[in-house]
Amino acid sequence: MALNNTFDARLVQQETAVGAGVQILLLAVLGSAIGMGPAGWLTGLAFAIASWAVLSRALHRSGLRSFGPANRVTLGRATLVGGVTALVADSFESAPPVTLLVALTAVALILDGVDGKVARRTGTSSALGARFDMEVDAFLILVLSVYVSMSLGPWVLLIGGMRYGFVAAARFLPWLNAPLPPSTARKAVAAAQGVFLLVAGADLLPLVGNAAVAGLALGLLVWSFGRDVLWLWRRSRARRAPETVRTAEQAGRVLEPVAG
């Protein structure tokens, strides 16, 4: 049994290594197609190495014996996100190939709705898969917000940074770590962010139109996060109230003999 488990673990780790190799192959294709500069290459390679390292560690800790078809789809999306990241980094040095950037982003967004369906149909849903999917989505939004901010201003970075700000705040405010109830509105707003940023980044509209689209994305995101934070805060207060009453009652019982 130990040998089988070791064999399964090695197979799972091999899939992450293959993913990193495909990422490097995509960078080579992009580099030869557009003459990508050092910034794009270094950023793309850093993304590939970091993704491989983080995912390998997460897989080792989760103990999954099979990578699963849904995670393979998400890994493919992560590869596309790595390509988008390299193109955005390269755009700081030269004019970006907008058509190519839009194409890679569009495919990554379309596949966002595929991995979840595959996981449910194959019965391979897992906490790691859900987290992997969420992190790929969040990083794509961050990269797109960086790209759009170059034409619309740094305020667009709030779109990509809001989720990471929430995670950072949760380290100091533990009540933010409580599980949230399922919400169709939350999922819709999250999915819309990539679409709105893609439209703004494609530069199909006048500057005012792009700003309006990005502003709508930010407004919806603030509403969604604000609603969730308010719900978590009310929940934490409701849970603390009985504890406060019990503490007061216990203190009263301790003081009663003294008062008598």
C-alpha cells in the first residue's frame, strides 16, 4: 500500500511538472511570435516556477492520489494566465499585441466555467480544486487590472487588489475567515470582472467608455465585498452576544457570595 501511495503521489507531481513545461513552451511560442523582451520572459518564467512550486506543495499537503480532469482544465487555464502575465509585463517595454492578449484571456475566461462542470460530472470535486480555481481567477483579474490601469489610471488596480486586501485583512480580523453562504450574485460579480476588464483592455470603446466599463466592474465588486463583509460582521456580533451574556452571568455568580 505504501508503494502504491508513493507511486500515485509521483504521478500527481509529474502532472504539475508537465504543466510547468507546457508553460515554458507557450512562452517560447509567444517569444518567437512577437519578439518578447526580457521583462516578459522573466515574468513568465517566474510565474511558471512559482505556480509549479505552490501547486506541488499544496498537492503534497492535500494527499490527493489523482490530479483529476477538472484540475487539468484549471492547470490549462493557469498556463494561459501565465501567457497573459508575460504579455502584460512585456507591454511595459513595447506596444502589446492586443489581439493575442485578448485571445488568450478570452479562452481562459471561457474555460473558467468548464472546470467546475467537469469536477461535478466526474465526482472529483475537492477543496484543493476549488482553491486552485479561485487563485487562478484572482491572479488573472489582478494582471488584467494592471494592464488596464496603464491607460485608465491606478484606480483600476483596486479591482485586482481587493481580494488580496480582503485576505490580508482577515489575518488581523479573524471573523473575516468565517465561511460565507452560497451566493449567485457573488459568483456573477466575480465572473463579470474578467469580462469587463477584457472589454476595457481590448480598447474597442472610446477612453470614456473603457473607464465606464471598468468603473462598473469596480462598483459591482465594492458592493459584493461590502455585502459579504457586513454579513460576516453581523454574524460575528451575533455569536459574541451569547458569549458576553454567559461571561456576565458567570461573573455575577462568582461575586454573589462576596456580596452576601
